[in-house]
Amino acid sequence: MKVRIANRVQGIAPFYVMGLLARAHELEAQGRSVIHMEIGEPDFITPEPIIEAARRALAAGYTHYTPTTGLPHLREAIAGYYKDCYGVRLSPERVIVTPGASGALQLALNVLINPGDEVLVADPSYPCYRHLVRLMDGVCIMVPVGAQSAYQFTSQTISRRMSKNCVAVIIASPSNPTGTLMNAESLGEIVRMVEANGARCIVDEIYHGLVYEDKATTALTLSSECFVINSFSKYFGMTGWRLGWLVAPEPYISEVDKLAQNIFLAPPTPAQHAALAAFTPETQEELERRRTAFCIRRDYLLPELRGLGFEIPITPQGAFYLYANCERIAQDSYAFAIDILERAGVAITPGADFGSHAANEHVRFAYTTGLEKLEEGVQRLRNYLS
Amino acid sequence: MKVRIANRVQGIAPFYVMGLLARAHELEAQGRSVIHMEIGEPDFITPEPIIEAARRALAAGYTHYTPTTGLPHLREAIAGYYKDCYGVRLSPERVIVTPGASGALQLALNVLINPGDEVLVADPSYPCYRHLVRLMDGVCIMVPVGAQSAYQFTSQTISRRMSKNCVAVIIASPSNPTGTLMNAESLGEIVRMVEANGARCIVDEIYHGLVYEDKATTALTLSSECFVINSFSKYFGMTGWRLGWLVAPEPYISEVDKLAQNIFLAPPTPAQHAALAAFTPETQEELERRRTAFCIRRDYLLPELRGLGFEIPITPQGAFYLYANCERIAQDSYAFAIDILERAGVAITPGADFGSHAANEHVRFAYTTGLEKLEEGVQRLRNYLS
């Protein structure tokens, strides 16, 4: 039979890193050692109090569907977290619990984008932004951002690219792949400008807990008209559980709920009961220890990579990524990533996964593995480059 | 700010039953008793061996992402299940583990539908079919089906409605809301006819384990070109875990994988480890006991409802639903459902949730509650109607 793939799916590029990862696993199956610095997932397992909460929920037989928008207690706990962390009063009604931040992003884009509508996305940025916009038949306007603006939008770069067809601007702070923050002042300016143009900011705050110096500002302190995305995956160490949330502007809640009923029915129940333990002092203590560990890794890896000839002009304040210019070392970052995997046994992500602006000159290092492994990785790179 | 909801989301009707459910919870909060016969979820909690497998996985620290298409062992176990149950040899590569059948359906429709493409859906049927087709900007052709064809398509009804723009036909056997099966001969005829027209069958087999007389036939015995959807929710009693699967035709696997990476990244890890215990003899024994319990409930409820004046021309062979014509009792099934909730304390689902063909003359009863509660519900209905 003839195979027809819908255009929206054909229009999405595969992740380059997936090919690298598959090759890394092949090499490992052959007995080769690979240092993984390509993975956007903390190495730590879920904190024990969260796991314990899941065990208790299972013992109590909580295995049925929850409401589509999530357990009421969990929505309240998330709203409470905004109060404790940022001093923001938030109605739990606005918190929609989702299967990962992926689910939250899908809801926000689905509810906002008509075919042909434009969405501004930073280049470089997390690839799913542009892919999901394409899936909604939206038009993704990739806006190059560079070191001079900490790889973040400015109100100037945005205003030049905003047409009357623009319905949303996606902001990520801290950013993947760059780890850089957008400061509060700049975020405020952009939010006001975007909203004055009748568009919406979608602010991805999934790395908010993992910030090492300044404190991150949630867009919710600036406007109640933003869509804010967050997740239990990264800071809370719950990647595999698939649990995130969307804070939606009040007038969108019922439409988002209806949409969620159709596309995922409800977020996973065991994960929700587990996440109720994410905000306890015991868990928070463990998470702060991990945050410190990530900070130490960054403070080790950053100068080492600079010493090897990678250019990293901004010290990233958050997440667990270093976005490194490698043009002094290699001509093509994708070929370079393949070569260091094959010859040095170090896996990293080529810039092409994050967009096309200077992508061939950049690679992303993730410090999601222990300090000893990072040291071994640096040693391998040093040998490879010498 | 102006609120703009994307057309695809506006185009979806809310589930009527949600309003009824909210009212039922209000009444219960006031101390009223409600017999729930509206819920499409087994009352049983997840079988103990499955829960125990999850506990073991959590103790072992399995909390990270799995591959997007699922744990290789689980894909193999699912493929093995097709061999054991149906004698079908299936490559595990074709099994894509998803967050519930919702995820599987979303993948299949996303990969098949371009804007304007037509999809044939039975009327009545599960509301998410037509809603998801609308979300993909497809055109849902609702095809009325009645008791004379056991509320299933026939090759005649389909052939009359298939245009050159038709890319898919959704078949559900057993069907929600009718519980009726499509027999193997009819399924074979339809599959051949649809495929001869260059379209694809998407066959929803999520109620396959819950069949009480005949054995259900999987579409995979008939063609390797179908998309088959199944789930751990209903037969395996794992609703809240959000785990299902899609069996895709071989040429679609890589595109489905790419899509899944973007829309949900991976299915939940604890659920996948739990589901590895779903196929053990110990679990299967428990599931068979439950199947018998459902059969006993059906055999009780069906004649009682007929005795009360509901017309149920077909004895449904599967799922846990009775689709009842109530025109001898009430003029408008939606008003009727509200009235019996308010006055008799019995919650059921109005036909309007499942389409528009004779919807005002039908309601759906779910026997997802224990026999004593069903008896109490019947007694309340008897009092109400007398």
C-alpha cells in the first residue's frame, strides 16, 4: 500500500542527537566506554520522599483516573509553591496538571494557534517548540539570538519580527540549550510589548529551580495573561513520571480542560500522588543539595571547556547546559560531534538540533553526569584535541 | 486582553457527561446518594501483581525516561501477547507504547490526516474520535449505524460514504457506547475494501479483553496495514497509570516515533515497569475473575433494563456498556439523564455524547459498579418510572 505521511509530520526534522545516542549505545554494546554529556536529564533518581509517597498511594489503591486537570490537592500545592517561592497569589483553578511539560506546551499551542498564525521562537532553542508549532500548522518565526543578549529575546528583536499574524512568543528562561536567564526587567518589557500587540507570551520555566546565582522571575509576577509552563521533571527529579503543569490565563481554563480531556484524558495518577511530596521540607532539602551539585559541575566544566578552546561567552546561570562555540576547533559541529563520539568516546549534542542560527558552530554540553565522569570527558577531549 | 481560542478547539463540543458528573458530585457533597452508571472506568483497582511490579521498580530506582517507543521488554511482552492470544506473529518494532490509548490515537491520526482529509467514524461512537479528527483539521464523516448491523459499520455503509478524500476509517470493536463486536468476516471485508481504496483502518481494540462469548478478532490477523490501538486501562485495570499502545504498519514506525518524541517524549516509566506484570499467569487469573464479574453484571442489568421499558435490541458481547433506547420512556435523553440524576440519584450518560444519530433517544449505562449498587440503581429507576 502507498504510504502517505501527513505534511505536518513530514515537516518536522528528527532530532540529530537521537542518531548519536543510538550510535553511542552501539559502541557501548561493543564494550566501548562513552561519557554522556548529551542527555537533558538529571542523573539523580527521584528523591526518596517522592518515591515513598508513590508507594503509599499504590498501597492505598489510588490507581483510578484523576480529574483531567489533576488532583485538587496537587493543584493547590503548586499554587502554594508560587506563593512560597515568588510571593505570587495564584488561584489553583489556573493550574492544569499535565503529562510532562510536553503536555502543557501542546495544550497552550493547540488553544492559541490557527493555521497560518505566527509564533516567535528563539534560535537556538528547544527543538519541540518549532516542531509543535508546525504540528498545529502554525508558522514558526525563528529569531536569531546571540551572546550579546544572553541568547534571549530583547523587546527590540521581537518588535522587529512581530507581524499582525503573530499570536504567541515562546520564552524559555533558563534556556535550553544555553542555560541563560532573561532578567526581570527585560521579561517585563517583552511581556508588555507582546500583550500590547494582542499576542500571548508562553513562558517555559521548567529549569526555574535550577538557577545558581540570581533568582529567576516567574512571568506570573508580571502578568496574568501569560501561559506559564513548568514540570516536575528537571528540578524535582521526576523525568520518567511524566508530570508537568500549565498555568493558563483565567479565560482559557475551560477550553484547555476540554482539550486535555480529548488529548490525554488525565495525567498519570501515581505520579500525581508522588508529586504531592515534592514540596515538603525534606524533599526541598535534597533538591537543594542537588542544585549545589549541579552548580559545582558547572563551575568545573565551564573553565575546562574554555581552556580547551571552546568559546562560552556567557556564564549560564541555570539549567545544566553549556552552549559552546566550537568554530576555533571544528568546521562543522555535527561532524565534530560524531567524530568525538567515535574517536574520543564523548557524546554531546550538535547545534543543529536547536535551530539554524550559527548551529554549525555550536555544540551543547550537558552536565547531567557526575563530576568524575565530567573529568574523564574533559581528559578525553583534551587528548582528542592535542 | 482579547481572548482568541483556536478554531480547532472551539470546534469541539464539551462532554455532556462532565456536567452531569459535576452535578452528581454536588449532590453527593450535600449528602445525597448517587449510583454511578455513567463512568467508563472499571471499579476494580489495579491487580496486586501489577502494583507490586511498580513498587519493585521504584525500589530499584527506575525513575528516568525510557525510550520514546517504550521499554524494549514491554514491547516484546505486548508482541508476545498477540502470539499467545491470537496466534499473530508481530515484530516488537511495530509496537509503540503510549500514554494511554489517547496517545496512540493521537499518533495515528496526526500521522495520517492532512487538513481537509476525511475520516469515517461510526455514529454513535467514542466522542474523542471525532474531536481528535477535528483537532487535526480533518473532516469527520459521521456514519449512522444501528441495531441491524450491531451498531457497527458494514462494507456497504462504508463504501457509500468513502470519497477519494478519505484517508482513514475508525473501527471500534467492542464499541463504546454499544459494547457490540464486529465479527471477523465483516472486519475482513471492511479492511480489504478500505485498503483497496488507499485508506487505512484504525482499529480500536481497547475492550478486547472484555468479551463474554465469542472471541474478538484483532485486525492484525487480517492485515499488516492497519493501525491498531490498545490499552492497559480497561481489561488490565490500569486506567490511572496512562498506558496504552499503538501497533503501526512498518513504514510508519519511524515517523510515529519522531512524532511521539515531540508530543510526549516517553510514556510514564513506573507504569511501564508495572505493566510488565500484566501478562503473568497470576495477573491473568485475576483479570479473568474480573471478566466473569462484568459478565454477571451484564447478565443481571440487561434484562432488568429491558423490563423497565428500555429497548436494547442487541445483547452486547463486550466492554461494560449497555446502549439503551429510551424513547418509550422519555422524549429527550439528555433531559431524562438530568432528571433521573436529580430525582432518582442515578447517573447515566446521554446519547448526545456519542454523536447525533438517534442520540436523543439513547442513553448509555455502564456496569462499572458492583452488583449491589446496580440492583439499587435498578430499584431507583423502577420507583422513578412507576
